[in-house]
Amino acid sequence: TESSACAVVKDDYEMGKAMALTTQYSTAQYCFNEVQNLFEGDQVLIHAAAGGVGMALVQMELDRGCIIYGTCGSDEKIEYLKCIGVHRPINSRQQDCRTSTTW
């Protein structure tokens, strides 16, 4: 139903943050439920895993029991990806995930 895509946003919540959540999580939700068909134990590569859509996909795929490879562009983000549960973080500025030997 249409109401399932609605949520109340408190008056003191920043509008920019509220809009970002709806855009990023709606994109991730569409990708997760409509574009792919994942099962527990599947290996998944998420580009820009520390970004808004990437983080949402990480959460959804962890919940599904997938093994996640996530790219990002800095060592600081590598540590962040480890903290949120990414199994194999890849710094895309130091390693080409297409030729990685960590698969």
C-alpha cells in the first residue's frame, strides 16, 4: 500500500537528513528486493559501501546472511566498513577489485 512508504518525521529533524534517508534507502530497497535475488551465504560486492546506498545495502545483505565485499576509497573507511560488518573491505584506490586475490 502507499502508506507503507510513509513515515512521520519529527519537526526538529533536519529536512536534508530526512530527504537523504528516503532517497538512499529507497534506492537500496529497490535494488535489494527487485533487482537481485540473494540467499544466505551468497557473496556480494558493494561498490561505495561506506556511502548512503552502500551502507543501506550492507545492512540488508547482512540481515540476509550474505558475505559482503565492500569497496571504499580510504583506510579510514576500511575501518568503518569493518565496524559495520563488511567481511572483506577493499580500498579501491589501492587495490583493483576486478583482479583481487582475496575473493
